[in-house]
Amino acid sequence: MIYVEEKDLEHQLKLLSFLTSLDTYELVIWFYPESIINKIATHEAIENHPPFESVTTYEEGISAKRTKPIPANAELISNIASNKQAISKNIDSLALYKPSNHEWAACTIGHEGMSLIKDSALINTLIEGGYNASQEAPSWW
């Protein structure tokens, strides 16, 4: 696992955009269970069926809503980034999935100031790309 600490949501989204330049991904946007909106940009929230691996698990079996998988690229990420206030208030995480895979490959958790990438082989690429990437979890994590 790779950990990238970044408090600024815009920089977290740039990391997702950077990752989409390296490989083919689909983006799934995860809403907080208590979110008051059912759409971000033009992407509507749906129940998690079929189930995708969520980044955050909630107690008492609460399941968060998510968007359908969206082909991910820099333009999509930029479009979503223009909704920064709505993201901050309503979105738990944004996760990248390989096509036809229901397990997330990378994600950003805006309110935590943390991005996670499962493929440890990307560590040098991320560091060379200017990201504060480490295979060691921060002490507060």
C-alpha cells in the first residue's frame, strides 16, 4: 500500500488524474450515507449493487451510495474538481477501479487528507511525479 498525505483536495484530485495517465481506470464516487445530494456534476448516486469494494465501511451495516463506474481521465477529474464545495460536504471518497474489477486500486479520502494506492510498484513513479508518497502509514493513520 502507498500512502500520499495531501490536505488540499485539488492536489488529491490531481493525483487521481496523474494515475489515469498511467493506466486505464474507472472512477466511482462514494457519497456519505447522510449526504443531502444525489448527484455530483452529472453523475447520479445509486445503491451499491452489484457491490463494489468501498473505501470506507460504516457501522451497523450502513451502505453508502455511489456512482456507476465512469471511464476516468484528466477531463473527468477536472470536471468533478469544479464541484469542490459539494465534494467537501457530501463525498466520502473518490476511487479508481480497473475496468471489470470491483476492488478499488486507488482512492482519495478528502476529509482525511489521504490518498491510497494499492500497487506498491508505483512508489517510484509517484515520487518522481512530485507526490509525497510512502509505503509507511503516517503515525496518525
